[in-house]
Amino acid sequence: MTQENIESILTEDRIFAPSEAFRSKARINNRADYDALRARAEKDHEGFWAELAKSEIDWHKPFTKTLDSSRAPHFSWFTDGELNISYNCIDRHLKDKGDKTAIIFEGEKGDTRRITYKELHKNVCQFANALKAKGIKKGDRVVIYMPMVPEAAVAMHACARIGAVHSVVFGGFSAESLKDRIEDAGARALITADGGTRGGKVVPLKAACDEALGKGCKTIETVFVLKRAGNDVAMKNGRDIWWSDATKGQAETCEPEWVNSEHPLFLLYTSGSTGKPKGIQHSTGGYLLGTIVTMNWVFDIQENDIYWCTADVGWITGHSYVAYGPLAVGGTALMYEGAPVIPDAGRFWKICQDHKVTIFYTAPTAIRALMKAGDDYPNKYDLSSIRLLGTVGEPINPEAWIWYHEVIGKERCPIVDTWWQTETGANVIAPVPGAVDTKPGSCTIPLPGMAVDVVDDAGNSISTPDRGGYLVIRKPWPFMLRTIWGDDQRYIDTYWGKFNNRYYVAGDSCRRDKDGYFWIMGRIDDVLNVSGHRLGTMEVESALVAHERVAEAAVVGRPDDIKGEAIFAFVVIRGPRPQGSEADKLTKELRDWVAKEIGPIAKPDDIRYADNLPKTRSGKIMRRLLRTIAKGEEITQDISTLENEDIVKQLQGEM
Ligand code: WTA
């Protein structure tokens, strides 16, 4: 489908400037300084990144070459430098901050722990030595399938410390998905736990591992098992070992393995719209730099901040903004094990209050769910410690943005809407909060050194405001993915093929407004073509959600003989799901509403109600599934990662 002239129908004119109180303490606190920084990056792209890499990273052996493009579109950064990321995240803080809390942990049941940098160092070294004792060495792949507990981060750093390549598989994935990822990576070891606690239930992780290993995974020699939930598990002799036994008696120090800057730090599997999951491969030096600069620029992290990113370590956000970024800058990161609604929808706000969280970073889907639960929950807690809010993962609709701003941020806190991807490694388009005014629903402008553009089908930059196109990145950046594990060709085809290797193609559609602000319109796959009008699904969704009775909406296209595509909306309303004539009445009202909000062209042809939308465990709406349902086709795809399988029947109109 051509992306030219994707019509933009969403207009949001409100602008929010950071408060004086926020600006007075922010590290970059005015637009002129910030523009100067961006201009410097533009003038000397390599020099800009080289300077930062030198000042922000402790190199064991300094690099002399910044960027190697000889294998483009495979790029290498800081190519002859040597470093260790666990050293940079832990050891280098020991002298000045050894007793500072590195990780604050809260379990779903309310148990808490605080781990200092010194303790973290010891735990990581002992577990690194345990890995070595089982023969794991530099370059070996290790799969981590853990609950959201500090040991997950310890395991990641222990791998990094000895140069092993970790691949974290989210604990909500099925045994089948785990098996596929282990086999694709050819992992030698698996690190897991007996179980984790989520939603008041034990998630039997070890049992899933046994099932996966029973089906294949011949490369796995050792399974390390952390005791967490206390559920019964089977241990296989000669293969399985308890974490506590493996670390017993291990030395409390472990010399870091100094690796080349390009040494793969991790693989993280991400699903595309088709085909098997892609093992996104990241580097060591460039990736580390991305997490550091964005912690400084976007999150404005400072010495006394308590930083809470709610993402699970199974996702890229949990890598960059839980396990690595906050530690790389010597910060304090909070980790929470459980669900946001245990015991009730006030849990996040209680945690913010109890641990005096100052920076809070979550996903729009969580914000909408908590908004739906009502203001009484956040209003019960003291949220005055919070100074900065963030969102990531999907476009945030202006209504949820305003709620976040007013009810959580009390109109005091800037909101950083951060656009990025597993592939980009760290934030790419996001406001620097003391310098860039925000607009609800826009991720604002690209960070320094990020050559982001919006281009038409022919690859020409679009200068007309509000005309949608492909989001691309014109120049390589240090924290970009290096390849797809074991499949260089797929890397080239997926990210570079569209425009003849000229740009990195993100797969999102986007428009720029008259002020140069970026508005993500959704994945390219999510663009509708209704009677020759190309509409971003997100804009129709936003209009629906603006109706007072609608809590959440997802819109997909269904082939239509006359219009090309008809609009099919799946809607969750506040309160009980409407049925029968009540549903018909509401459908008419919503169709008229959208017609009024956007125009008759965007009127949904079908609306179906459900108690919830089908989401992956990371909160992404499963659009491919919704498309299948909208077409009335049989579901053949894997829905094992679905939070609630019953809603599929509702969505199919059978319940
Ligand atoms: C979407 C998550 C709008 C986008 C870090 C992207 C967003 C995909 C935003 C990557 C945002 C992420 N506004 N859309 N602030 N952040 N996305 O790999 O479609 O899980 O391509 O990485 O999420 O998802 P991923």
C-alpha cells in the first residue's frame, strides 16, 4: 500500500511548557541550549557520538575508530574499543556510591528488598562465577526466563560480565515460544525460577522450561533455578541446579571479560507481522551509550531520583530502562514483580507513594486501564514525590495524556512520550523535558544525533505539514540493532529493503506538524484505505476513546468491495458490556460521534463490544488477530500469549 497522502484527521493544538520549578533543576533547561546541542550533532554526526562515548563510558581500551560503514547497512561503532557493560553499570560506581541503593524491589505480596551497589556487585560476581563453573564462556548464548525479580537483572549482568550473550524471554510466553527462542539462539544454559507471582497466582516457570526442553532444545546443558515462589518443581539430575547451590562458595569478585565494543550483548526476540520471531542483536558499547544519553537527556536522571520503569525485563524497555540504563548512570531503579491491579487498581500509586518514586515510566495501555478504574485510586495516595512522567509502546491518545497529566502529575510534571523500538535500542524521538514543550499525543522531536525523517513512497522527505509517510532514520546511530541473529539477509530486507538501503525503515507511519513535531500514526500495517482515503487506525481509535462511554478501542480494516476497506472497531466501554438493543443504540451513537469528530469517511462500519481487548503480555493489541476476526476467518495464529482467551469469543460476537 502506498503511504503517500495518509490523511491526517486528528488535530490537537494544546501545548504544555515545563513548569519553572521543573526547569530550574533540569540538566538541559532551555530550548536554545538544546537546539545548539542538536545543531552540533547535525554538523558532525560521528564526532558528536565519539565525544559522548569518550565522556560517558569507561573504556578498558579506548577506541580510535568511531564508525565503520564498510559493511553497510551493517554498521559498527567504536570498533576497536574494549569495555565491559557490567563494569560500567556497577564497578565504576563502587568507590563513590557503594552503599547507594541500586535496586529497590517490591514483590506482589508486598515483600521488599533494597540492594546496594556493593551487594549487587557481589551477587553478580558470584553468579558470573557460577556460570563459568558450568563452562559458560564468552560468546555462548544464555536464555533467561525469569519473574520480575532482582535476580533477573543479576543474571543479565552476570552474562554480560563474562561476555556471554543473554536472551531474555518474557516469563509470560508459553513453553512453545520459549523452545523456539532457545533453539534459534542455540543457547547452552537456561536461567529460570520455580515460579513467579502475578495476578495473585503462581506462574510455573520451571514447569514451562521442562516442557520446552522435553520438546527439543538439545543445546541446553545447564538449567539454573532460582527459588522464588516456593512451588514444587522437578529437578533433573545433572542438568538442573538451584541458584543457591550454584553460587554457594563462589568468589565474591569476578574479573570482567573485556569485550570489543561490537561484541553482542544480547538478543531479544520480537515478533513481526509475519514469520518467525526475529532475534534482534544488540552491541555492547553503542547500546550502553544509548541507555546513558537517554537517561540523562530524556529522564533527566539526578542523584536522588527514584526511577521506576514498570516494564518487564522480558521487553526492550525492561532492558534499557530497568536492567542497564538506570545503573549505568548510578541511579536507583525500582522493580515491581506483580500486576498493577493487585490488590486493586491503586497498587502503582501506592508503590509511588511508599518508595517516593520521582520518575515514573509506563505504557499507555496501563494508563488507560488505570484511568478506567477511576480517580479515587490515585487520589488516595501521596504522589507529590513524582516530578517526571513517561510513556512508551504505542501512541497515547490525548484523553489519556491529559488524565496522566492532571490526575497523576497534578499538572506539575512534564510527560515524556518516548518513541523507539526494540531495534533502536533506546529512545529516539522524545522531548527533553526541561527544554521542549509537549503536545498531548506527540512524541515531539528527535533527540540529538538522530536523523529521523518522514518520507513518501519514493523516499523523498515530506515537508508539507501533517502529510503522513514512512518514518525513517537517515544515518546510523550507535545503539541501533546490528542484525537479526543468524539472518543478515532478513535484517537487510526488513529494515533497509524498502528504499534501497538508503534509510532504516521503522515500519511506522508518521506525520510532522507545522512545528516539526512528530505524530506516530501506527504501524504501516495498520493504515486503512477507505474509499481512497488513507486513515491511520490510531486516529479513529482516538476519536472513539474521546466519547465519554468508551474506555478503549481498536480499529482494523476489513476488505470491502466498494470502499476498499471498511472500518471495524472493537470497543471496551466503561461499565458493563452492552448487549442487544442497548448495544445497537450505542453503536449508532458512536458511529454518529466519529462522523462528527472526524468526518463520515471514518465512521466505523462495524462495532463489536468486549470486556477487554486482546493483548500480548506486553500490552500490545493483537491487531493481526483482530483483522482475522473482522474478516470472519478462522483463527490459526498462536494466541497462547493472550492475557484472557475468553474475550476472543466476545470479539467474534459469539457471547
Ligand atoms: C510503537 C517498544 C507511538 C511503534 C519500545 C514502534 C510507539 C513499536 C511509541 C515498537 C510511542 C513505541 N508512540 N508508538 N511513544 N513507542 N511505539 O519493539 O509502533 O516493543 O514501532 O519497542 O511500538 O515496539 P517495541
